[in-house]
Amino acid sequence: MNAGNMMQMLSAFSKFKSNHPKFVGFAEHFIKTGIPADSVIEITVTRPGEEPVTSNMKVLESDLELIRALGEMRQ
């Protein structure tokens, strides 16, 4: 990634953090503390004028292995 793209990404992330501080704090908490296997992640999306749609997933050990491998790749 070139320096210009990096600066654009940092600017966009800064704006995202400003617009959604509770979500960023929530995500940062779990990045720091981790999410152990057998945890359940649930998300609900509510589009304007539509009913909410919810889905969830139980975190498996293989999911955590994938996340660790991806983290090692970026180092």
C-alpha cells in the first residue's frame, strides 16, 4: 500500500471512530481481551422501513486459528 492510500485509510478510520465511538470502543475491547471458543457473536441489521434481521455464530477453535494465521500474515 502506498503512502497516499495509507493516509486516506487513516483519515477514513478517524472519521469512522468519530462517527461511531461506542462501536469502536466495543470492538477494541474484544480485540484486546479476545473472544474465546464457544462464544456467540450476534448481529442485527435494521434497514430503514424494514424489519430487523438477526444472525449469530458460535466461535469455533478453527475460527480462532484462522484469525491467528491472518494476524501472523500481516506482520
